[in-house]
Amino acid sequence: MVNRGEDTGRASCVVSDSLLAMRLTVDHLIGLGHQRIGHIAGPSTLSTGFLRREGFVRAVRRHRLRAEQWQVIEAPSYSREAGREACARLLAEFPGMTAIAAGNDLIAMGCYDCLRANGLRCPEDISVIGHNDMPFVDALTPPLTTVRIAVHEMGEEAARLLLRKIGEPDADAVTVELKPELVVRGSTSAPPAA
């Protein structure tokens, strides 16, 4: 499995460290001065949605943010449309929010759409961070700050594991976890002055 995990031990998996990714995300936002942070999680039925949500919750608690200083909304899919709708819910339910940690880059793009439709500017009013570093997110306006996952290395590791399984059919399943990195661009800045 590539970019998806499972804990039954039936299949080998190559994944990115989602817990670390969300720690990097929250550390960056807190470092800029944000104190009211929303997370639009991917579907909890997918390992990436579940683990990124878990990573976000652990990170805000690690920074000792109180329960009223953060909020999680789950998007039904990793799509731009789902991101737009989830962002609208987040704006309605979490007033005073200054930053959004999106479950992936498409959700972040939906946030851009929603913020524009509501007369809000990114990052001047609300900072947005994506996840995955999809092609061309550096060409968005503003260029998207995001977590880069090692897609090429994932493919190489998955091919190695597959060849190993072909050569050794009884080999145990393994999980390879690759380290993500935060790529800071123009969609994050210090929060607006109170």
C-alpha cells in the first residue's frame, strides 16, 4: 500500500509520517503567533485522514492550546469542493479563527475559494497550510505553504517491498514511514493584530 496504512499486518505499507507532518504544521502556525487554529481533516475512514487529525490534536495539546482555541471539521472527501464546504462550516462555527491546517492541498484550494467568497484574504486575514505539495500549488495566489511528502521515494520503497514479496512470498509485511518536510510559501503569515 502506498500513502495508506493498515494495521492488520496483511500488507506492507509505505507512508509519510502524518503525526510529524501535523506537528510541523502546528509548530509553524504557533511560531507565527496564531492562537485560534482550525483543522479540516480528511475522511476518518482513510488512514491519512485519521492520522493527520490525530497529529493535529496532539500538536495543539502539546502547545497547551485550550479546547476553545482549536476546532476540527471533517471533510467527506479530499476534494476542492469538500474543502470549500468544510471551510464555510469552520468559519460559521469557529469565529475568530486566524489559521487553517487543511488535510490536503485540494482541501486547501477549497479554503481559498471559500475565503475569497466571504471577502477574506489569505494570509492577511486567515493563513492556510496544505498537505502533500501537489504540482503547481506554488503557482496559486498566494503560493501555498504545505507539507511535502516524499512521493518519489514512496514509489521506490513500494517497488522494493513488492519485489521482496515476489522473491520471498512468506516474508512478513512491513511498514516504511518516510519523513515529511514543511515548505513555507506565501499562504501563511502572522495573524492580524487583535
